[in-house]
Amino acid sequence: MKGIVDRFEDNDKAVILLEEIKEELIVDRSELPAGSDVNTVLRVEERDGEYRVMSKDEEQTDEQSGKSSDLMAKLRAKSKGSKFKKK
């Protein structure tokens, strides 16, 4: 199953979104694979009702990052600046 790191709380907890089952998994940050950050795609396995982070999905993480970059570029290009006057 796929999980995406959504955010970090209290600097030591990671919130992982499990889209397939529409649940959040909260784990210690130390349980994440090295180099994991927000929007990192992870492989998560369920065993006996408990979920465990197995590995980082490098390919999907890179793909996700590319989509985010493209979206930000489109939003910046579309922006016409602030509606407020500068003084």
C-alpha cells in the first residue's frame, strides 16, 4: 500500500496519509527511511492489523515532486501579483 508523508508534528512524529483506506498513520520520525520529508511516497505494509513503513518509493516520490513543481510554476505564471498597492 502507498502512503505519503503529509506533515511532521512535535518534531518527532510523522503523519502519513494512507489514501487507499482513507486513514492517517502516525509514526515516530525515526521509523521513516533516511531522507524522508513531506510528500515522500512510502511503501506501507499491514500485518495483523498494524501498519509498518517498509521503504521509500523513490520513483513515485520523484514523480510526485515533479507534479508539485509543475503546479507551482503554473500558479506563479497565472498570478498577476497582489491586489494591494505598495507604499
